[in-house]
Amino acid sequence: MKRIHFTAQDLMRTRVAATIGAAAETLDSVKLLRAPDAGLAFRRWQVSVRGGLDERMRPLTALLPPLGPEVDVWSLAGDSPCIEEAVDRLLGAPRELLRVEFEHIRFRPAHRSWARNLVDGDRETWLQVAAALRACHGVTVAPHWDRVRAHLADVRVALVNAMAEGGVEHLLKTLCGPTLRWRPPVLELDHPHEADVHLDGRGLVIAPTMFSTRRAELLHPVLDPARAPVLAVPTDLDAVAGSALWGGGDTSTGQALEELLGRTRAAILEAAADGRGTTDLARRLGISPATVSHHTAVLRNAGLLATRREGKAVLHTVTPLGTALLEPGSRLL
């Protein structure tokens, strides 16, 4: 277990970022693709990308040893959402950073000589990694990147709203789940190794991730101790939201509806077709109730949803105009 210790100054300096970056998401997507079961939310994605990768991804799989720590691509390539910027930073990583990042990695015997070339900064070896990163990103991430970034933006808005409503401690409570526990002033993070992390006034950056589905990870800027570490938090994506996310780019009514309303509002409108409460919509779509309330208000003001109270619950239903938009081949789109 890792225990992240906060001071009052750390709480003041904690913030929410948009992404851990295209490079880190790409390596996580390779890990997810190799997982025996990525879950229903990623099934359509796995089907769409399998077969698209070949020997080009081998340098990346070599960075994923079966035992022990893995290479932190976030540290090497940064958090840019642009893969080319990430590759440029990767190729320019200083030798000291390479040594620190690789010294505890237990590479397979077949990869050890190759890994030594990486630590030595061999240009040709790093160009192999860069080419593999570009190729994998082009298959596993790039075709879905606009929707992925929109989903991450929705999650970030929900986290920022939680912080605005109740402060950083309330935000940390909303993150809690099977692998995270807020026990003031310590955030406990499930991890195979014991460690106490003192933020020492730097604060914490919280960043939602798409393809890292196992547990939250704490990322350290090892050459810049004054910089705040990043807590990469997987988004909760259920089968319904996942199906919408990986739904492709055709010109069907569903796609046109997403282009008109935005992915999240289109998904809410579709899910509310038979009447849904705020909590039910949040659970089905993998977003927070606060985010649902924001989007249902917009849809209600547009005349697409109607909302009424039933006891303590709030029920959202689709109006005739909203129903017309949902009909296949709708002339309103």
C-alpha cells in the first residue's frame, strides 16, 4: 500500500488535469489489449484493434516485463495529448532520467541487451521505440482519440465540480473505491509495495485515464522533486458507455445525434427513453450524478427531456421532440 500524506498546503495546491498524455495512454492500451479480459466496456474496442498490430508493437511489449515495475512512459514522454510531441520528448530524454527509470526494471533475458542500449541512449534503439509508439497509437488510440478526450473531459468536469462543491477533501472522497481510501490526512492507494509519500507542499495532480483499468497509479517526476506527482485515476466505464464510445464513425442517426448534442448528452437522451433517475443514468453511463444533472438541465432547457419528482427521486423522460430525434433516419438531424 502507498500512503500519500497531505498537509493543508498540499490540499490547497491539488488540482485536476485533463489527461496523462497520449504516450502513456498508448502503452496502457497495449497492456489492456494483452489482458485476458478487459471487460465488457472494452470488448468492442478490443475487437476493432486486434489484427491491426503486428511486429511493430514488439519494442513496446519489451517495456512490459512480466514481473516487477514497468517503465514509466509518462515520466519519459510527458503528458502531451499530441503523440508527435510525446515522441519528441521521448527521444530527447536525458541519460540520467533513462538510468533512473530503467535501473529497477526486470527485463526478460531476451530483451536485456536491447534494454542496455536504451539506457545507453542508443539512437537507433530509441527510434525503434518511437516507431512502435507511433504505430500502436495509430491503431489503438488515434481512431478513438476525439471521443476518448471528450470522455476524459467529462470526467474532469465532474471532478472539478466535486472540488468546487466541497473542496479538495470532498474531491478525494469521490475518488474512493476498492483501491483508494481517504483517511484524512492520508490517501491510501493499493499497491504491491509499502511506501509513504509526503507531498511536502507540492500538492497532487489528479488525472483521469482511459486505458489504465486496473488501479490508480502514482507517477513521480523523478528529476524534478519540486514538481507535484500525478495520481492517474481510471475512469469507470460500463458496457453501455463503452459501446457508445467505441461505436465507430458512420453517419447513422446515433452518430449524427452525437455530433448535434455531444456524446454524453446523446447517451443520456437515449438512456432516458424509458424513464431514468439521475443515479441510474450516472451508473449506466459511467459518469457522476453531478455531471448527469448538468447535462439533463441542458436537455430539459432545449425541450428534449422532461423532469419530474417521484417521492425523493427525480425521473427524467424524453419529450416528443426528443423522441423524434431518436427515431432512425430522423429528418430533424
